[in-house]
Amino acid sequence: MINWLSSKLDRISQLDSYIKPEKVEHSIKLDSNENFALDSQYIMKMASLAVAQTDLREYPLEQYEEFYSQLSSYTGVDARYLGAGNGSDQIIELLLSTLGKDQEVTVFTPTFSYFINRCELHGIKLNKVPLNREDNGLPQEEFLNQAAHSDIVYICSPNNPTGNQFAENQILKILEEIKEKLILIDEAYVEFGNYSLAKRIADYDNLIILRTLSKACGLAGARVGYLIANERFANAFRTSIQSPYPINSFSLAVATYALSDKAYLKQTVQLVKSERERVSGALNKLRGITVFKSDANFIFLASEANYERILNTLKDDRIIVKRFGDVNGLRGCLRVTIGTKEMNDKFLKSIYKAFDCCN
Ligand SMILES: Cc1ncc(COP(=O)(O)O)c(C=O)c1O
């Protein structure tokens, strides 16, 4: 193989690669933070309507206008501040590949692994600040010190995988103190959280917010994400950084329908939030598991010595969760998506079974 290509591939092969979630027949899928609270018949109906109005021979044109107009109404943000992408993954990739060269990024850990992997792929230097072990809180002073030496700051809010959202005034303090750094706030799970910074977008020209329709809107398969940024950046993103048609006509049509039914989306988010509290409450009663407070559609657990036993029981019951092993000194960590009431009941039943075995 050509020398330069071979050495690039050698470097890439040493990086952490994306491990696709397991697909197990007839399983309960609680590993990828998708949203099953949205009724599948409802999604199917939206998809049929979208098929009927889509002519796949044409590039999407007016579909973008309709999507942006609906997105503006959903977010309460003027369309001038918006930019769409093929999932927020694609937007992250574009931001890092166009802006990241020779820059340093500060992140806290653990956080969204794709973001870290993408920085590593592009050879972007990462400053990692571990979250506080006891509550996954942000060590504010240390984070600010590290951020002061870097160019870009990434804050996942609420954070994946820990689920917590830092207090709004804590994040505003960061925005106030480091105005010379680009601050990326990943709000993939924000609908399940306590606040969004979208309303502040006109106040900070160094702020870019990343959002997605994969979580609260239940459209992970449609691959639709967006950013909210100052007008100049959003315009440059739409016209130069982004490719001309990143989202296909069909996904645009489905997304436009989904965003138009705000009441239904709100209702399902509410359902997930109340199920989250129910599942957290039930898990909290078990000894030998630490359950962290979540502001997202999933729960982060440290299951300590019960890790293998829990994983084996869940596996026998065909319940798939995300395994993390040891993280920041926490042992046996798991991330569990909140599903429908029925899915959550099956998950709890399986966990109880694992505990009966070890008690
Ligand atoms: C924090 C965070 N950001 C972004 C994404 C990617 O979302 P999308 O499906 O829009 O690419 C995810 C997906 O899990 C996520 O957890």
C-alpha cells in the first residue's frame, strides 16, 4: 500500500472505534437512548404521510424551508440561528473537521464518546477533566482553568452517560468567564432536562448548541440533527460548511410532521420523565447499586460487585443495556434507557431476579 496511506491507517487503527450496539431478536432495547414512548403506529402514520408527499427523483428544496419553519416554531428560535444536519453526529464531525485543526478542546469525562473519538480521529488535543466521583458534578474551577488554555469547550447538557444536567447558573458562569473560547453545548437530551440555553443564543456569539430529533422526537432512524448558533455562524454553516442536501426528502418530511405535534411530544417526554423517577426510585431501594440522578431519558448506575450477575440476568432475559465497566473510580457502571412502562417493568423484574440470586 502507498506509504502515507498505510501510516495514516496505522494511526487510525489504534484509535477507539465505534462499536455498534448489539441487535438481539425479540429483545428489549435499552442501550441507545432511543425513545419508545412514542407510539410506533403514530410514527408509521407520519412516515406514510411523508412517503405520499415525497418525490425521490427531486433534490429536497422546499422541504428544507418547511422543516426550518417548523423547527423554528418548535425551538422558539428564529430560523436565522438554525442549521440542519444528518444527525447531530454529522454536525459534530463537520465542526471538528472544519474548525478543529490545530485547536485544543476541553471536555469533562465521562462524556459523549463519539465526540471524544472524533477529536482523536482529527488529531485534536483533548484536555480531560474528570467529573466529581460522588455525584458526577463539575469541578468548576479546574474546568475553567483547563478551558482557559484551550480553544473549544464541549459540554454535554444533560450529560451522556451520567444523565445529569449542571445548574444553569454554573453553565452561564462558564459562558461569562470564557468569552474568547468556542463553547459547544450538546443538548441532545435537553427536552428531558431542566433548561435549555437556546433562549440565550443572541447573547453569546461564541456559543453553538447541538440538538437532535433522535431522542425526544423519537426519530433516531431518520438521522436529523441541528445546531443553534449566532446568525453569522449559522449562515456560514448552512451555505458553506454543510453540504447542500444533508437530510433526504423523506426524513425532512417526517421530521416536519413530528415537530408540528408539540402537544404529543410534550406528553411523551412527560411520560418518560415520570417513568424515569419510578425506575430510579425502585433501583434506589436496592443495596449494592448507586443510582445517579438523571435529567435525561436514561439512568446511570454503578452496580459495584453485582455487575456481572446483573449483566448475565439481563442477558438471559434479553434485555440490552449499555455496559461501561469501571468509570472514574465507579465500579460496574451501566446506562439504562427509559422505555415504555412495560419495558421498564421487565427491566425491573430482571434486576430483582438478579438480586434475589445474590441475597
Ligand atoms: C450527547 C449526544 N449527542 C449527540 C448524539 C447523536 O445524535 P444523532 O442521532 O442526532 O446523531 C447522541 C446520540 O446518542 C448523544 O448522546
